[in-house]
Amino acid sequence: MKIFSSAPEGNELAQYVGVDYIKFSISTIDSVTDWMKKNDNIAQPLLANIDLLVMIAHKYKADANLLLEKRKIQEWKQVFNDWFARCESKIPAKYREGIKENGDELFKELEQYGH
């Protein structure tokens, strides 16, 4: 086994952990967005998944830039915005603006990655 740095992922066995987590996140988000396209409930797990992907992408920038597609990020953002437009009136007023702002901020951060 080869070790090439002191980082937790700095060895042959762990070097692709970032890739694996980003691929898992993309798969999960794709599944969630498929569900949200038909969802008219105020429940939405998309932002929590995007939040985690942003954290992973921040740590594994090179992997995120290779694996994330700007087109796909825009698709996820559109699904969120469409869901919000459909369900906005059902969301308690005290959370409504914050949810939209969180979504906008998370997508802004995620849009820094990809190709």
C-alpha cells in the first residue's frame, strides 16, 4: 500500500473517498429531485442533501469539479424553485423566506463547482 500524504485520504485505499461520496450524493439528489417533481407537500429533503454535497465539494474540490455538471446543478435548482412555487403558500410564513434564502445560497455555493 502506498502512502503519499498525511491527509486522511492520502493513501491508495482512501484516495477516492471524495469521488465515492460525491457520486453517492449525486445519485441521492437525482432520486430526491425525481420525487420532488411530483411532490406537492411541504416536505423536501433536497436542501439538506445539497448542503452535504456543498460540504463534500468544499473538501474535495478537484473531484467535485470533475464529477458535477453545471447543467445538472441548474436542473436541481429548477426543481427546487418549481417545488417552492407550488408549495410556498403551504409553508408556515415564519419559515417561508428563510427556506427560499437557504436554497438560493446553497445553489449559489454549489454553482462554483462543476463543468
